[in-house]
Amino acid sequence: MNKDILDIIAEELFQDNVDTELKDDCIYWKDNFGAENEIHINQIAFNGHLIAWWQENEIGKELVRIKVKDEIIVNWRPPINTMGLGSSGCDCIKFFHHFLVIKYRDKHRNRIFIIDTNYIQVEEIETDGYTKKVKLNGDKLLIRDMGSDLTITII
């Protein structure tokens, strides 16, 4: 991934009247309430015309934005329990065909969500383990609980 993708996202934010600063492979800005926000280059996914990014917020108001078409951006606020503090960000954001896979950690556990970008449907992959690993292997999406033998394969 290169700096061009950051420029595309910064332009999208500019269209929303957000004054950003690009620095060290990140986009920074303060929102209307004075909270610091940032987008890290490793928290961006793209697949053809689809672009998605995780927006970190210092008081835990994270946001996932998905650009599904030129003029259409979908916003999704992930359910996060961080007691009003910022999260540790997104551990994994990847496209698997037309699905966006997002893994992040809240106060109690790792969470994995899959967003169908065709129908804008969100599903959580719930498992018992605390530490989950997400891997794309060709045409398969593998989700594994590191503390158990359970592996979920999505084709």
C-alpha cells in the first residue's frame, strides 16, 4: 500500500469538511469536539474500487468507513467497550471477495466482524477463545482461536 491511498482518503475527508494532516503514513485531525482522530496506513484495505479504513478516536468513538462507489461511503460504528478511552485500533482489516473482515480488541476480548459490501450487512463471528487469528489463504478465509483447536473456514 502506498501514500496514494492516504491521499484518496484525505480527499474524502476534505469533502466532509475535515481538515487533515498527513504525517508518517498516518492521517491526523481533530474533530468538532476537539478529540484527536487518526487513520494509520496499516488500517486501510482496498480491493478494486472498494476502499475501507478504520478511524481511531482518542475517546473510543471509532468508525469504519467503506467507500463502495465514487459518491457512496458507508459509515459503521463498531461496538467497542473501552470505558470512554481510545481503543488499541484495528488489528486486521482486509477484503475477502466483496466482504470486509475487521478484527479489533475491546476491553474484554478480540472481536471479528464481516461486512457484506454488496448488501451492507454486518455479522459478528463469535467464538469462545480470547485470541483469534485471521488469515487469507487463497480462496479461503481462516479464523482460528489460538487457545483451542477450533478453526473456522469460510469459502
